[in-house]
Amino acid sequence: MTRTFLDAGVLIAASRGTGPSYRKAMEILDDGERSFIASPFVRLEVLPKALFHQRHSEAAFYESYFEAVDLWVGPDRALLEEAGRVATRFGLAALDALHVASAMLAGADELVTSERPTRPIHRVSGLSVRSIHL
């Protein structure tokens, strides 16, 4: 099993159902050889806005994904400290640092993002970072 952490952009692409990013996101989500890792930060990025805008099918998609997550990384001091270290080392924005730190602490095999390959998250070492962006 490939232990996979998905960022919010991958879930958004999958929930919206159009374009090449959608197809790549769904290939990952439909891969039976993966187990998924998540953190409350990803949930906070996607679910409240879908609910606020009354995009019920999008919210249901997110809820279904989060129910299927195999491992949750909770917000604790160790996570925040690791996020600070990776943010400083790789020049990451706060949420990207939280996602990278969550993936690392959970022992993820890869972090899948929707970020372009030129973005700072792709500078991370010690964790495979892959993009669905074409």
C-alpha cells in the first residue's frame, strides 16, 4: 500500500469533476493500492467553504473521502514544531508546511498536490511530492 497524503487542491479537482486534473486526481483516489492520510487542516480548507456556498454534492464528496481516510494526523505541538522547521527550510507557506509536516510525521510515501512544479512545495526533500497539475 502506498501511504498518500492529498492536499486540498487535489480534493477540489476531484470534487469538481472536469479537466485533466480531475482525471489525475480520480486515478489516485480510485487506486486500491493506496491508503490515505489526512489532517484537520485539509478538512478545514475544503469543507466549510463548500457548506457555506451550499455546494452539497461537493461537501458530500469531501465527507466521503474523510470517512475513508486511514490515518489522521492531529494538531499537536510536535506537528506545529515540524511545520515550522519545514516552512523555514523549504520556504513554504503555512498550510503547505502543515501538510508536509503531517505527511512526514505520518510516514507518508508521497504527498500529492495540485501545485505547479515551480512552487516551493516541490523543493521538499525527504518526502516524495507529486503534482496532478499538467
